[in-house]
Amino acid sequence: MNAVEKLTAAGFGAAEVRDWLTSVERLQWGENAPARTLDAQAAAAAEAILRGWSFLEKLPRRSRRTPAERAAGETIVRETTEITRRLTRAYREPIYDALSDGFRRHVRVDDLVYAAAERWPGLVPTRAQVREEAERMLADKDGLEIFQGCFISELLASPRIGLHMVNGMLRPTPEALERIAEFERTGAIDLGYTRVEARGETGYVYFKNPRYLNAEDWESLGPQETAVDLVLLHRGLKMGVLRGDYVDHPRYKGRRVFDAGLNLTKVYHGKLPYLFYIVRDLGLVNKLYRGHALADYAPDLPEETREKPWMAVVEAFAIGGGCQLLLVMDYVLAETGAYFNLPARKEGIIPGAANLRLPRFVGERQARAGIMFDKTFAVDSPEASLMINEVVPRDQIEAAIERVVATAVGSGMVSAAGNRRALRVQTEPIDTFRRYMAVYAYEQAWCHLSEQLVQNLERHWNAKQRRLAEA
């Protein structure tokens, strides 16, 4: 069935459908585009998008649709998001030039898409629209945030624009800049979902989301990135340590848990925005791997950074996003009996940059087993030894942390940053990361808003019985 047939099968009038699809076909980009300005082209695109989206508003919520209505809804989303994708591809430079003041300003990626929504209404959703969408369960979301994925992906696909975006996300958050003096003075700051402490010459970042086994979500992401920024900014600290805080779960009561990965309860209830994935990997994770950018966007100096080595302490488990963090660590210490895995396929999403990085550690065969076939790695297994530096009994973790930190800091850190940069140049050049993120931004948007994700959460995770913890 073609698009007209799919929409008319759902009850829409054939004439109205054909008129809309004809208006979409008349939109032209690139060399064949009419001599119109970006603003005029964006207005025409937005009009076509809004007309298409108006069809969706006449359908029942996605979880209540018939098969014909579901097919029509998917067709409308594909047609409309492709408009944003094509326009952004054709006008990358003028779009980004306008939003970054001619490449003179570094705008965080989440602010960038909302600035575009204000400047070209209808091209991507506004903050208010995304907030309203967050009131829906994931099963009832049509995919408003997919427009953001199309927009971000096309900008990252340009080397010049993409590297500027990566550079911008490697800068300290405003909150970190505001609180660094306090941190250097007091040596400890509680950021709610994260604690950060300075002890000696080492900064300790503790993930703290006890009701969800220290899982990651939009609320925890900002504090985590700010804590990492504070360690990187602190003039007296030479290295950082990532560790989970104590949790409330009866099974792990009184124990530390490293990271339970994505907060699937919030995903299922529609409370995790798509931008979480992009901000996390361009911000938090990339800062752990690359540090802070120092050069004011110099493509020939992509690795001019302020960085420090990091150690992760895996207690209980490192699931999903927690496992992804291990891939950017310089040293990984684990307690006996712990494990790590990447259950993203079982969930229905892409596990961050693990597809880019995991094969370097365990080889492509084991990486495919972990990413595509749900393989769990016990920390004392032969395969895990390629990622885990040391495994010790639980009662020896504290002593082991002190020993590793003392060895690292005591041996001098002058060459640490240089060695990290030299390793990255041959293992993951920053432009390789940019190209990966361009693909990831687009594909993850479709995964995050897919019916398959909802079905997987219900099948593998008993999601219908999960309830959001009270604030």
C-alpha cells in the first residue's frame, strides 16, 4: 500500500490526503530548490509538517489504534520527519550559522534544538510541546522528538558543524563554573543525584539514585555531568573516581551499586526525553573520555583538552549505561561476583557509543554477543578481563581503591593527559566519534519512540507492573 492508501484506509478523505502529499512533493531542496531564503523554505516545510501532524491529532492515541490507524500514523510520522531531515541537510550551514552566531557561540545541543524551534516554528518541537508530550505514556507517543533526531543528525553529519557541536559539548556546564570556587573551598558538594568529594589529590563522584538502583535518567544526568566538570576544573585534583552510592532496594540494602543503566520505569512512563541520549554521550561520557575542550574550535587542534585519568569501581553490577562508562575509563576495579552487560537489544535501543567502543576491548565477536544477544560478562571471566583491570573481594574494595589511587597519583601525572590523547588519536579520532554520533542521533530517535521498545519492556521487564517512585 502507498501513502494515500494507508491514510484513506484509516478513514481520511482521499482528496485531502492527496492534496497534502502533493504539497510535500512540491517541496524542493538543494540545486533544484526555488530561489528562496532559508526562512521562507523553513516556513513552507513547517506548514507541510503541521498539515500532516493535524491528521495524527484526529486519530486515537497510538496504543488504542486499529492496525489500519497504526499504519496511517506511522506513514504520517515518516513523511513529516523526512521534511525536517531534508531541509536541514540542504541548509546545514545557514541554519547552524544563525544559531551559533556565525560559529562564534558554543550552544549546547539541547539548547540548539529549542533555539531552532523558536526561530523556525514547526520545524522541530518547542520546549512546551515536549513537556506536554512527556505527560503521555511512551506507548501513546507518536514521535514528536524524532524531529529533533533528524535535525541533530544532519548537523552532526557536517564535519565543520559537527566538530563545533562536539567542541561545544566538551565545555563545563554553567552550574560547574558557578560552584567550582565552593568545591575548591569546601571539598564536597551534594548535587542531589550525585555527590562529589575531593580527598587528597583525587575527586570522587558518587552516583546517587537509590530508589532506582542508581539508574540514569534526565534528572540525574545534569548533576552527574556537573560533578565530572567539578573534578576536571579543580586545580588540586589529579584524577577522578566513579562509584555508586548506597541504595534502598531490599536485595542490595546497605550496599553500593555502581550503575543500573537506563531508568526503564521512566522510559516506559514516557518521562525520559530523547535528548537524554544525545546530551549524555556528547556531554557526560565524552568529558570522561576527552576532558574539557580548551581551544575555541580549532579543527586542526581537536584534542587540545584539560583532562584527567578516571577509575570506575564496579560494585554489584554495571548494566547498560554503566557498562558504557567502563569503556571510557583508564582503570576499572570490580568486586568479586559483580557483572556487566548491555541489554539494549532486549530493550530495543542502541547502547550509546558501545557499538563504537566495545569491539576494541573484547573483539567484535564478543561485542556482538553482548550487544545483540544479551551476553552477561562476569567480572572474573576471561572475556571480562579485557575490560576489568582488577577484581577483589568486597571487603577489600576500600583498600584496593586507596592502593590504586596512591599508585596513580604518587607516580606523577605529568604524562597522564598526553598518554590519553595519544591513545585516542589512534583508537578513536574525534571525527570518527562525530560520524558515529550523526548515525546514532537519527537511529536512536526511531528506537526510543518505537512500539517495539514498549513491547520489549513489557515482555522482558514486566513494565506494566512498575510504578514511578514518589518524589
